[in-house]
Amino acid sequence: MTTLARSPVSAAAALDAAQRGSLREVLLARRQALLDSLALHTGGASRAQHAHEVLQQGSDDLREHAADREVDLAFTDQERLELAAIGQALQRLEAGAAGDYGLCEDCGAVIAFERLQVQPQALRCIGCETLRERRGGRSAAGTR
């Protein structure tokens, strides 16, 4: 088995100011898109209120209605998880040099800017994320 042994880098060395600004804009835009989508799906209601409203809608086929409700709730749950990840990424990014944005949480290496452009809330470099996925969701460091 290959281990990723890299020396940790400071967050300040990971990204320059222009890159940080660009990624901040991507994160903010994605957060707004998710908030808009959630508002559209739930009408601003809580998850429980939304589920109740979906159940109150008339339907002749209860199985179809239940399946639609499950898909709808799973979709909004996924949006909420992504919103949380984006919020955490913004906090790390706004911490500047004192934060760890752009650094792999497993090995401490710099996460490639190109990866962050595609997934700005990424916590791991490609190598560590690949290992994590092969291990069924456990990171190389043995954490989430």
C-alpha cells in the first residue's frame, strides 16, 4: 500500500490572493444557487413542514406519492449537506493564512487550484481522496 508522505505547507503558500478571491466568488455563487433551489423546493418551510405539505397534496397512488416525497426530501437533504460544506469552506478561506483552506486535511499538501475550481469545498488532495474512496469513506488518516 502506498502512503502519501508530504511535508505540510502553510495555508498562505497554498493560494495567492487572486486565486482565493476567485474561489470565494465561486463558493458564494454556489451557496446562493443552493439557497434559491431550497427555497423553491420547500417554499421556505422547514423539512418537517415541507414533508407535511407534500403528504397533503392529493394523489390516487400512495406508493407513487411516497416515492416522490422520498426523492424530494433526499434532494433537499443533499442540498443542505452541500450548503454546510460550502459554509465550512468559506470559514476556512476567510481565515486567511491562519486557516487551512486549500490544504489537504489528511496529508497537509496543497490541493491543486484546478481541483478547487471544480470543487471549492474539497477537503483532500486527489491522492488522499482516491485512497479514502478505496477504503469506503475512511481517510488515509483514519478519519471521516
